[in-house]
Amino acid sequence: MPKSHSDIGLIGLAVMGQNLALNIADHGFQISVYNRTTEKTDKFVAENPNTPGGLKGTKTLEEFVQSLAKPRKMVILVQAGKATDAVIDGLVPLLEQGDIVIDGGNALWTDTIRREKALAAKGLRFIGSGVSGGEEGARFGPSLMPGGEFAAWKELKPIWEAVAAKVDAKTGRPLTGATPGKPVVGGVPCTTYIGENGAGHYVKMIHNGIEYGDMQMICEAYALMKGLLGLKPAEMGAIFSEWNTGILDSFLIEITADILKQKDPVSKKPFVDIVLDTAGQKGTGKWTSTNALDMGVPAPTIAEAVFARCISAIKEERVAASKILKGPSKKYRGSKKALIAAIHDALYCSKICSYAQGFQLMRTAQKEYNWKLNFGEIAQIWRGGCIIRAAFLQKITEAYARKPDLANLLLDPYFNKTVKKAQENWRKVISLAAECGVAAPTFSSALAYYDSYRSARLPANLLQSQRDFFGAHTYERVDQARGKFFHIDWPEPSRPQIAS
């Protein structure tokens, strides 16, 4: 028997919205749905008549709002930016004090801060919640990253914990096997309260930046195996499958293995070989890199992953350049098995550095925005549901359990020991890539980050001297306390005399 008022509502019935609505209904919650196109709402409800909680279609925003139990909880899943603002503007006049608006899109965290402040002034509550996991995650269990007023989170918590992905309490591995109408039972939910106002969407942005890095690093491992060893896609697929049984166990490694084994249904060639080498992007990696520059936090590996997509996009220019620009002719002549093992180590070490950069960004952002982020919990909720889900995240959880105020993941005993053991292979791979002309931007930038971070003294002393020379920007001295600045009167630059 349908309830007179639904437990929650959802606006926006594109693929993600439909899947999240079905996930919520599968867990016994009645959900009202609304889409600007009424036909889409009617079709969706008609095609899913027997969900455990029930779907209630509504034809207008007024009907949608009135169908919800108070305090009303409504999820917006429309295009980020102006479309989200338009939906909020349409809702506000219909709502009552204490109602909760939840933005589940990929919103810029500063927009979330603005929206939360504006709605709070009207007595309304706003939650910006990152939702990661793609279509399948939304349907059977995403990783959910909510930020906003804590009391509002407590209202949403029973639903968000129910629909989130679940991991095993002991191993941290994702629990699988959900089917329509039969969700996973038990386990630890991959959601937690992130922090105030825009914290949830900020953490989701960092997740996506790390995702960019993960994907590009895997692509570089593929390029090295192809370029240095001449391996076929199916051979590389088998290697990635093997890697997925060890420390590199992750969703992205798993799907990479599947992709490399896939045949094109039309040509019967390896599928990866018929895909054009131009990668798209939706902007969250760029946001992460821009924010790193704004806050002065080194995140070169994430930025290189963004730039790698940018250079892939200029396909015609690259094809033309390939006919003019020539690289080295050197070929790898060593052990195939040894090089595959070295690429494995280079991928893992680079991954550690990329995540270290992402967590450093969050560490700085919490000071900037007065958030209190629990980095161990953030790593925990990324263990299932999201795109970067990996066994590796359990190690990050353990690192922050050992030392909650850890300055950098590289300083944790496990990661320190791992990099120390594997760095010879890491350096060997990058050297070979340079010698043989195979681009490895994220591998290389990660190593440069590591070598810079472990250096007690960098050549920035010369750089600051240059700045003082041409712009009187001052400098600090090694024999004086930090914070004291000096300047000297520099002579005119000496130039060689040219004979007349």
C-alpha cells in the first residue's frame, strides 16, 4: 500500500537519476520523481511498477513538493551549474522552513558554498553530496560524499547509508551481488559526513582528480608494454588480470583487463585498437589542478593527467607532427618478465604519489574553508562504489588510523617502505621511456614530486636570487630566522663586449 507521502524525492531522470531512484526504492523507501519532461516520468514509473519502496510520479514541481513527508528531502540530479540553480530557484518558493535540498551532481564546491548560504538565509537546508560510481554505482551502490549542516545529514543518513555501496568490515573489500529488487545486505556503507557546506563536493572533486591520475597512469603502463615489448592487447589484458590479484587490485585495473581482451564486434580486431586516441573530459580534473595552483599545493601528477587528455585532443596536429618530428631509435633488448615487473612497480609508486598529492590538497583546503576532514574515513568510503575503489585504499585508511595528522602519505611506514623497495624499478622504467621515446608524463612527474619532496634543499635558492635581482622580491637567509627578508643592490648584468 503506497504511503500518502514519500520518504524522499528526486528531480532529474537522466540515466544517473533513474538508477539512483531505483536504488532508493529497492531499499524500501518510497520515492517521488519529477522530470521536466512529463512523458519521461510516466514512462519510467510505468516500466518499474514493483519496486519494494515504490515510485511515485509527479507532473509539476508543486505536486512533487506536496508529495513529500516533512521535513522534505529532495535530490537534484541535473546538469551542474545553471540548470541546478534553475531547479533550486523553482523549488524555493514551494518549500517550508527546515526542508532539505540535496545536490547530487558534480557541482563546483564554491557553488555549493554559495547555495548553502543562500538557502540557509531562507530557513532551508542544503546538502552537496558527491555521488561516485557511474550508472552501475548509482543503481546498486555508489560512494556518497555529503557535506552541509550536520543536523540535515542526520535526517538523510538512514537513506544514504542504505543505498551506498557496502564493503566487508574486516577486509574492506566491496560486497557484490546486488540485483534489481535485491540489494546487498550487511557490510560497512561507503558514506560518511564529510564536513560543512561545500566539503562533500570538494572531496568528490579530489576523487575525480585522483581518478584522472589513475586512468592516465594505467594508460602509460599499457603504452610502455606496447611500445617497449610489442605486446598484443590480449597479452596485456592477461597481465592486468594478474596485477588485479595483488596490490594493484582495483576497479580500473579490472576493467582495463576486460577492455584489452575485448574484440571489436564489427572488425573482430582488438577493440582498443579501433578506438580513436582522443580522450574527453568534463572538467573536474581541471578544477582539481586549478585549485592546486590557487592554494599553492604541488599536484603535478594530477595536472599531467589533465594535460595528457588535452594533448590527445589535438589528433590532427599530432598526426602532422609525427611526420616531421623524430624520436630515438633505441629498442629495449632486456628481459620481458623483468620489465613487466618494473612497470608494475612504477605504476604502484606513481599511484602512491598521486594519492599523496590529492590528500595534501584536502589537508590544505580544510584550513582554507574551516572544515574538519577525517582522511581515514574519506579513504574508507572510497573502498567501494566509486571509480577509484581499490584494495590500496585500505592501506590509506590504516595510515591515517596510525597517525590522523599525517602530513603526507609518503611519510607513513608502509608507503615509505614500499617506495624504497620499488623505486629502482620505477627509475628504470622512466629512464627506458625517455631513452626509447615513449611518453610517460604521470610516471615522470610522480617521480619528480617524490625526489623534490625528499630533498632538504632544492635549487629554489637560485630562483629566489633571480627574483630579487630583477624585481627586488627579497629573499630569506639560511643563517637567519624564517620570516626575515633581505634585499641587496644588484649591479647591472654583466654582458660580453661585442667588438665593433
